[in-house]
Amino acid sequence: MKERVEAVLNQLRPMLQADGGNIELVGITAEGVVQVRLQGACHSCPSAIMTLKQGVERLVREQVPEVIEVVAV
């Protein structure tokens, strides 16, 4: 599952990097919660939670159905 999640994050990285940010996969819990760390401009962006939930989480859950949630740590 980790490889599939990382592949989805790799699809998203160019968009985040274009705005001066990035995303790092920290881990995946046994329950299917993906833990990520927002970096660069994404770390302090007021829209970061919306990007995380409506962008990252939506795409990860579509492509990796075992994932139940994506959270920033």
C-alpha cells in the first residue's frame, strides 16, 4: 500500500511544488490512516487543510481504497 500511496503523492507533487510547497509521506497506520507532512509554502498556507482534504485525501482514497483518511502530522 505504501508504494501506491507514494505514487499518488508523486502525481500531486508538481502542483504543490509550483506553489513553493511539497508533501512527505510520514507513515500509514494499521487502520489505513495516511500521515503526511506538508512542507515549504504548504506548511503555513491558510488553504492547506482544504488542499489536504479535498485534493490529496480525495485522490489517495480514489486510487487506494484501503485508505480511510489522510492527516497532517
